[in-house]
Amino acid sequence: MPSSSAPAPASAPADRSPWRSLTYRSMRWWSVANFVSNAGTWMQLTVQNLLVLQITGSAAATGLSLSVQAAPGLLMSLAGGAAVDRWPRKLTAAVSQGLLGAVAFVTAFLVAFDQLNVGILMALAAVTGLIATVDGPACSLLGNDLVRPEDVPSAIGVGSLVHNAGRLAGAGLAGLAVGVFGTAAAYAANGVSFLFVAAVIPFLRPITTTSPVAPAVREQRDAMTAREGLAFFARRPRLVALAGISGISAIFGRNYGLTLAVLVTGPLAGGAGAFGTVSTVLAVGGIVGAVLGARLRKPSVRLVGLLAAAGALLQVVAGLSPSLAVLLVLVLPMAVVESISDTAGTTVLQTDPPAHMRGRVLGVWNSIRTVWSLLAPPALGLLMEFAGARGALVTGGLLIAGAIGAGYVLHRRRTPTPVLVRTETLTERPALGTAA
């Protein structure tokens, strides 16, 4: 990474503005680039499932294409994170964005000339997933490098807002692009968005220290393998606890697109419009939570756990909602708490490890997250099969809150309590002699 950096604005110690990361010029450019990239990505995702159905005529093939794209995250994220630690971050992010753009352009070309078949589609999905194992941690850490450590929560919160704004813009533009220019246009637009990000990256100026990296640290960074990165993660209690909290929350909570859909259309006797209203309230809560989370300066794993437990208890109450109106009142704070917890957890994950280990840590995290994404739908579906929508929300919330509470109690028991020694009492006693 280049050692030169533009002068960074000095933040007041008490500055908790959620927008403080935007006082950095490079962060403003990065936010614009991410908005363009997210809009392009969601344009493609909006039409991708339709494209698979058009080619194969099979819903199962649609799910398979998503699984093929996710598979590299499970198998190769450790190696991808190690590559991010070894290679210059700006160069790594620029190259990975360029490669993703090339894949999008190839797909657009094949769609435009009706040359895309199932085999090629699966191969392109696998290549995209493989590149993403490097691109994800590289871009995440590059964004954090553009601000001071105390402003990382603001950068993550702003990134969440940009992601949501890009999603809305991309979904809206997808219909226009497909209606006017055809399906290939969405892929081509996504390719252009990747190239735009790659063009912006060379002009970014990370906030770096003026002192050079110590030779011992440089040798350790270059020598560590992906396996040693996994060992580092396992020996870090804070990261293990964060993984546990996020994992149980992902499996038994947060899948509101499934649980709340069944609750609204089933026991609450609502329709698709009612669930659309619930989804809108959830989205608004997520935006509010991102803004509030951006005000954090030094979040902790304990804060993440408290927020996750609070969200789980709100989920329990939501599962008992007697009417749609009561549910709407509850889902807003549920989404707010979840979004703040996400910002806090992401900040801990990306700032707790030493700088030369962060790529590997994100690689481990991405592998774990892929496991959750594979386990959560069938586990939650099985729970709903036996307990229904209400039972799944209540049981899942109690499991989350109970697991977090039990983990906190165990941590308290294992942490040694400091013993205070009264020095004045010891000095009044005669000194002990040695045994003959």
C-alpha cells in the first residue's frame, strides 16, 4: 500500500456524528464508487434469477446457481484473506474489481448473442464467487484504511446506507434497462460499475502511519499462512464470541423474509400488501440503525451481545403479536437494534486483529458466514414445520437470548476476579525467616 497520504481532518474527541467519515475526501469518493457498484450489482441480481429460469426452466437450477456462486466462499475464503494480507490492498481491490467487471461483460456478450447455456452459467457463477473471496475483504479493509480507527464505525454505517441506496436504485433501474435494452444491458451496466470502482481506487489516499513496518512484523506477515490465520482466530476469545453471537442470531433470527411472511399471511390473516408494509418498516429501521451505529466510536463484543439479546427478546414479543398493527410497532426497533449490532460487530471484526492479520480474519469470517447461510434456511424451516411461524419466532428468540446470557455467565466465571491486598497489614507483620 502506498505510504503517502493526504492530510486527514482532525476529529474532535467527542465527535459522534454519523457522517464524520465523509469529512475525508477519499472516503467521499469511495462512497460514490460503492453506490455506483451496488446499483450495478443489484441491477444484475434483479434479472439474474429470471435469466436462469429462462435458460433452464427450472427453479432448482436457480437455487443451484446461487449455491455454486457461494461455494468458493466456503472453500477458498481462507486463501483469499491470506492473499489480501500479502498483496498491496489498493492493487488487489482494483484488480479484483476489474476481473468482476470482465465476468459481467462476458456474461452480457453471451446473453446478447444467445450463447449462454447452463454449463457456462455455472462456470461464470463459480468464477464470480472465487474472485469475491479476495474482493470482499480487500474492499472492506480498503474502506476502513481511508479513515482514522475511531471513525471506522462511521465508515461502516455510511457503507450500509450506500448499500441500501444502491439496492433501491439498482432494482429500479433494472426494470428500465431490461425493458428498453434487454437483459444483457443489466450485466453490461454492472460491468461498467466495476470498472468505475477500479478507476477510482488509484486516487484514494489511505490514512497510514509515517513509521515504517518493523522487519519482524513484515516477516511474520509474509510467512503466515491461511491455516495460521485460522489458528489466530480460534485463539482470540473476542472473535470466537462474536462468531457465536452472529451464528446463532443468523440461524434462529433475522430471517424475517421467511418467518414474518408466514406470520403475516397466516395467523395475522394479511396479504402480500401487508407483508410489503412490514418489509418497508424493516428497511426503514435498518437505515435508522445504520445511522445510529455510525455514531459509535469503540464498540465491544459485549455491546454486540446485548444488542443481539435485545433484538431476540423483541422477536419473541413480535411472535406473540395479536395484530398487524402491533407487529408493525415491534419490527421497527427490531430492525434498528439489528442494524446497530451489525455495525458494532463489523467494526470489532475489522479493527480488533492486528493490521497484518485482518485479511485472514475476514477470510475465516466469510467461511463461517457461508456455513450459516447454508444451515439457517433448513434449520429455520424445520423449526417452523414443528412450531409454526409464531413458535419459530418465540423459540428462536429465546434460544438466542439464552445462549448469549449463558455465554456471558460462563465468561464471568472463567475471568479471574482481582484480589485486593492490604499492604499496610502485611507491613505490620514480622518478616518470615527461612527454614533451618
